[in-house]
Amino acid sequence: MCTSGGAEVVETADPEPARDEVIVEVDACGLCGSDVHALERGTTFEGQVLGHEFGGRIVEVGAGVDRPVKVGQTVAVNPLGSCGRCRACAKGLPFRCPERPNLGITAPGGYAQYVAVPATQLVALPSGLPTEFGAHAEPLAVSLNAVRRAMAGPGDSVLVYGVGPIGLNAIMALRLSGVDHIVAAGRSPGRRAAAAKVGADEVIDTREVSIGDHVRDSGRPFAAVLECSGAPGAIAESLGVLEPGGTCVEVALSAEVTGVPMSRMVAEGLRVSGSCAFSNDVYDEAVEHIAAGRVPVAELISERVDLETTPDALVRLRTPGELVRVLAKP
């Protein structure tokens, strides 16, 4: 639970399901960089329960649930509420829905033993699939959505700038899209190694080689850049290495205000797009890819921690070093 000093583990009453909700016993919840940064910057609120990348097992079903769910069923939890009627939902932006809360953001999330979840936000996991794999659906869905916006495919060379969990999932999503050549760029040694393991053709240490130098030396600019680092200057640097008609997709939650080279944008038909979260169909697609074994999500896990040590792990992830992805296992 978030406090004025960061985060701590506290005892609270078990949640009760509303008529349209189920209670999910959390098996695993991914420690997301957005949670790390929110605690670091003090942008959480008192009593907030973070955690929006989780899966688990249904232990109680609300009296009014009319979907085919049952106690004992294993599920991935889509954290984004959606009324399905407002303009935001119609545009595929359920995270902007004014009527429904988002788990782990505006409603209690997955850093807990039990979470109340609207039954409409559950995706069943197939029998035999490890339940903790449900925790991988959310970051993969974020990355699939970004790849859609990049409009990259066979024959294209794409840069993934930043190799945190979202960047690593983006590499896997690009492989699914049939992209010809993937270059990953980052600073963390553990995450650079993971980038090569999950499908990057080349990996750049940005402390030693700039992406501009790489493009100059290789002679191959990028059809798209997925900017997943949020580093100062990364957007401008990404725009500088696009080929004509290329797209820069900003995925990181960056606070930077940056200039855009308008004459080149117009003359070369460049595009800049923001990509935050995902629509419901993209989340379902992410679960399908994981269940079918098309993405090596298990390769990303560095540590599994219990709830007692989750606050410490969130602090350690500020400087990840060899850490790649950490799961909380309540």
C-alpha cells in the first residue's frame, strides 16, 4: 500500500465482490516501471494499492455475474475498466473511460493476496498453463498496441529504444509482426542480454554508441522507432534516425517537452504517435499468444518475491543492473 514515504505492507480486510465482480486470489503480479517511477516521484495517493499486471485464481463469484466463470478457474486480469459506450471506449481507449476504474491505478490492484475484479475484465487461461503467465499479458498487450501504431512489418528495420520490460515485450511483438530486422538500444546489461535472448538482431549499449552513429555506420535508417526509455532527448534522437515515411511511437511515460523538426516532418512524411495501454481485443490477443507459446515470456523473469519484500524490490528496480523482470508472488 502506498504511503507518504513510499510503500509498505499492511493488513486489510479481504475484499467483498459486488454483484458483477469476482474475487481473484493473485498468483503473480509484475512490478511495472510505471509503479517504480510513481513511487519515486511521489505521485501515488495515500492508501493506493498498485499492481496492474496480474493473474490468479477465482475464489468467489458475485451474485449477479452472468458470465461463464467459476471458482477455481485460472485467469489473466485486464486491469482496464470499460463501459463500452463512451467515446473513449469507442475509440479503443478504455483506460480513458470516465465511468470505470482501472485496477492498480484508480482501484486496488494486484500487490495483494485478493483483488475484486469486474467479471468482464477476466480472460480465462487454458488448463496446464502456469497461472503466473497471466501476469505477462498486460505488458505484452501494451507492446502489441505500440507495434500496431508503428505500422511496421516484413522488410522493415525497427529500433526499440529502451530495453525495460515494455521494450523487451516490444521486441517479441515485432517478431510476431514479421519485422525483418530489430535493433535494441539500452543501458542495463541484464536487459540488453535479455533483448538478444528474446529476438533482437543487434543490441546497442547507448553509453558507448549513439543510435545516430549506428545508423550512419550501418547506412540503414529505421522504418519505425518504439521509444520505450523516456530518457531525455530520446524523442528527438529517434526522429533523427527515421527513413522517409517512418514512424516514431512514444511508449514511455515521458514528461519531456521536445521540439519537432516540422520541415522534415512534412518533407519526408514522418509520423509521431503516442501509444498508451491497449484496447480489449489487444489484451485478448496477448493472452492468446502467451497461451500458444509464441512469445518467450518466461525468459524475462529475474526474481520472484513475496509481498513482504515487494516494496524493497520496487526500490531496487530504480537502478535495475542485472534485473530484468520481477514478479510479486503473494
